Amino acid sequence: MAVRQQSRHERTEDPAGQLSAAELLDLFGDEYTRRVFEAVSERPRGGRAVAQAADVSRATAYRRLNELRDAGLVTSEYQFASDGHHREQFTARARHLSVSLDGGDIEAAVSVDD
């Protein structure tokens, strides 16, 4: 099994390019991970908003967001509010996931934004 990460500029140094097909399928095989990813795919959100949109606990949302970020499929950025607090915003990078079965091999490709 192999995974290929594709970006607009065919970068391969990204963590998403280092995931095996099994790791990628395991990651998205989890219902909570899919719900969390769907929430940040709709629009950038903070952790609490992700938890609410995905209907999961905040701990579950942050765990899944960290896994997705570590995999290179989600990015995060701190936003500074006028009250002096900072909040982490999560944005989906992955735009397309394809799985192919070819000659007994399972291959997966992920297209991500730069």
C-alpha cells in the first residue's frame, strides 16, 4: 500500500506524502475524524466550533484535529482577538482523496492546498 500526496506544485516533502495507504484509510476510517474533517472542510473553525459542528466532545475534536494536522491534512493558525486572547483556527488542506485498486495493490492519493 502506498499513498501519494499531490499539491498544486507537486510538493512531496509534506507529511501527507509520508502516510501509507493503510494509515490514511485508518485515519478516515474513524467516524469522529471524518466528522471533524468535514467541519473544517466547510470553513476554518476554532476547536470549540469544530466540536459543536461535528457533535463531539472538545477533547475528541482536539485529538482528531491534532492527528489530522500531524498528517498534513489540516493546518492551524493562531488568531489574536481584540480582547488579547488568542485562538487556534483549523483549516482543511486536503481537497481530494482517491483510492485505487490495481493488481492487488491499494493506493491512495491526497490532493492538498499549498
